[in-house]
Amino acid sequence: MRKNRLAKIVDIITEHDVETQDELLEYLRAEGFDVTQATVSRDIRELKLIKGNSEYGTYRYMLPKSMRDEQLHISSALAEAIIRVDYSQNIVVLHTFAGMAQAVAIEVDRLGLSQLLGCVAGDDTIIAVARDNDSAAAISNQLKELIRVRAKSGDGL
């Protein structure tokens, strides 16, 4: 439960400009986590979240620089090989360049997404099984964001 909650916190602060612990608490409760402010405070310390400037000039919770750099490195490696991502119900389908699917599937598994049960790869296609329909949508969106980050860096697709 704790591992899932920590992963959800990372998802929330990545997707939203969360300025306060109370705001994070509300997002977690909306996701079905029955948590207290004290628990959220401990989770923030454990994740070593920092407060940084948002694009709107306010402060928001962010991952420490070392974790952001690691995620970008992983996303660069993934995005080079991924052509397209889509999902249906609890299945995410990734299309890669020929011969790259197995390597990408290993890297997707190594991302440690709590909603992902596992991947099966062929030559240029990966089927990733998510816990449920909402998880498949979230995984699909996260992988699409990885592709966008790579494309914005000028090295990618």
C-alpha cells in the first residue's frame, strides 16, 4: 500500500502543480487513498520532494534533481525506439522500430510503474498489461510524455 501511495504521489506532482500538503492530501483521497496529513508529510520527506517554481510563478512540489535527471535519462532511451503508444481497456500497446521491442519492454518494466503488471514483446510491438483500465490510460499517458520530453530535447522523433 505504501509503495503504491508513494508512486501515486510522484504521478500527482508530475501531472499537477501541487503547492501544499493539503492539496496533495486531496488528490490522494480522490484517488482512493485514506491518508492523514502526517502520513503525507512523512511521504514527502521519504521521497525527498522539494519546492520549486512552477510556470505560474508559484511554488510547487517537485522531485529532487537527481530523480528528475534519472527519469529524463530513462525517457531518452525509451523515446528513441518508441514510435506509437495506445491503449484499450487494461492493455497498453507500444510500437517500436523493428528489433527494438524486447529491449524497450525491459526498460518499461524497469521503470517500476506500480500500475504495470508486465510486458510481452515481439519484434516491433509490446503488449503491457495494466492493473485496470484507468492504470492503462495513466501508463499510456506517462509513456507518451516520455516521447514528448525526448522530442522537445531535439534528439528524438
